[in-house]
Amino acid sequence: METIAKSAMVETHANFDELADGASQWEFDLGLRLKQARIAAHLSQRQLALRADISNTTISLIEQNRTSPSVAMLKRILAALPVSLSDFFDGTAAIARKSIYRAAELAEVSSGSVTTRRLELPGEGAAQIMHTFYQPGADTGNRVSTSESLQGGVIVRGHLQVTIDGVRSVLGPGDAYSLQGSLSHRFCNTNRIECEVVSVFSTQPA
DNA sequence: TGCCAATGTGCAGAGAACCA
DNA sequence: TGGTTCTCTGCACATTGGCA
């Protein structure tokens, strides 16, 4: 059967290193792209499924990258959206050309007590803006990326304990951090209030 | 050796149920 | 109400065996 190639892609800010490692083999996150297109059209999975005359299960599985839809199936889905097949696969077209993104349009992923809303920046390279909420007690664990990714962020609210290459710092509102993914790093919210962070992630070589 | 039918296997997709 | 998971079904492809 004719299928759409897909790649195992990014998850959450807490999975920053999987993101960094996977970015080198960045191809095309079909599931995320479909989700963005669906949300941009203000449709639920069921509404889109109804329009495309397929089951909502199929939409869900595609968005989770748990199935590779046939070209015929993808055509039916995109026919229900204001996105052409060519625009869908052109990372700089249609969806990516957007300049304004509403909160609901951002892909939201959760990993334990860390929730991240993610915005992929169009164009060459894999840059993303992350809006992350660390619940009290949230801990990403110690991480090291094999890639030369760069990341940095600003604490908007609350406090975040940031440990980079064994050096621990507690950052408050307005404080910022930056690091290379190859350095071991860890993020913890040891406070009793939620910590809000806006960060940028780039897989461009340093 | 090449062709064709029968059989087995993997996976996309659907329906129903469940969870938040 | 929206999204996910479980389970089943059907289809496409690969393999195998029989026949000319």
C-alpha cells in the first residue's frame, strides 16, 4: 500500500533531548502538521472525520503518528481542510506562512507534570518556541543531547531550578538561561507554585 | 523457467467503549 | 464533548506449491 513517510518526532520540552537527537534526522511530522491544519480550521477530530467521511479514530492515529495514511486517505482528509496536498507537504506554505497563532492553535503536549505548547518556526532548520508550564515538583531529570542544539529561555512566573553541567542555579521571573544541548542539564520546579517558561530551541549547529 | 492460484502475514482503517 | 485505546475486519503484498 502506498504510504506517507513519517518520522518519529518531537514530544515535549521535557523531552528536549529526544527533540535534539531527532532533529538531525528531521523529515516531516505529518501528525503534527495535520493537527496544526485541523486546529487552524477550528475543527475537532470528529468534525474533521465527519467532513472527510472517515472515522475520528483514523484522525487521532495519524496525529499521533501511529499510522501512515495512504495518499488517497490523506487527500480525503485535506479535501476537508483549506490546505492543498502540495501546501501540506511544503513546510513554508499555507500553515507555515501564518504569522499570528492563537493559543489554541499551538500543539500542546504533556509529559508528567510538564506541559508545553509548541510553535514550529517556518523555514530552514528546526527552530521552535516553547511555552512550558512546570507543575510543583516537576523534574525533567538529567539530560544530555548528542547534537549541537542550542536552547534558551526566560522565566515568566515562578521559580525554576536549572542545573547545567553540574552547576545549579535557581531562576526567578525575568531570569534567563542558555545552554548547548551537549551539556548535561536538568530542570526542576522545587517550589509550591507553577513555573512558567518561554524558551527557544534551535537545532542549528552552534 | 515462468505463470497462476492458494495461503499466510502485516497493517490501515473502522466501530465501540472508555477517560478527562 | 473531544481524544484515546482496544479489538476486529478487510485489503495488499509476499510466499509457497502446482502445473504447463
